[in-house]
Amino acid sequence: MNLQIIKDTDGQDEYVLLPVGVYRALRQQIEEELSDLALQKGQEGDYEPFDPADFVQNPVALARIKAGIKQVELARRMNVSQAYLSKLEHAATVSAGQVKRVMDSISVPATKP
């Protein structure tokens, strides 16, 4: 199996890309294990659901993720490039004006390309 590892700017492993079939098999195994654990403890839902807010620090990225919008779509709504939006999402600080512009753009309905 060939896995691709993506490193962060410090050279540390940050993401792993793997074939969809492997992902689905792993996901199914994880769900089965969690289900078994819940049954053993006699409780359903004994684990915390994934919340992006626990992992995403940037308010622009978090707002986009919670809205379920891809970078390309939000960039189109903001009339900026996807590259600019990516830089904004990876910035250490974001101004209140930038966050407002993003939030206003998120509330605009999607347009056909």
C-alpha cells in the first residue's frame, strides 16, 4: 500500500493520504470497535463527536468548515482567489474586518459558475 505523508512547515508529519478503500475499511473497523465498547459499557455514544472547533484555531477556516463550504466556493463568493483565502485561513492573526467579510460572504447564497 502506498501512503502519502504531508509534512507541516516544520517538517513534521501532519496528514496522511491513503486510498479510499483503505479509509473506508479503517472507518468501518473504528465504528465497529466504538460500537463494541459502547455495548460493553452498556452505554451508547460513550465518545465525544468530532468538533472542528477543537482543532481549528483560525476563525476564517472554522467559519468556512462549519458552513460546509469549500475554499473555492467561499473565494468565489468573496471575489478573491482560492490562494488568498488559503493564506487567510493559515494566518496567525485575522482582522475583525476580514472575519466580517468572510461571514457576510458565507451568508450569501451560492452562485452557479
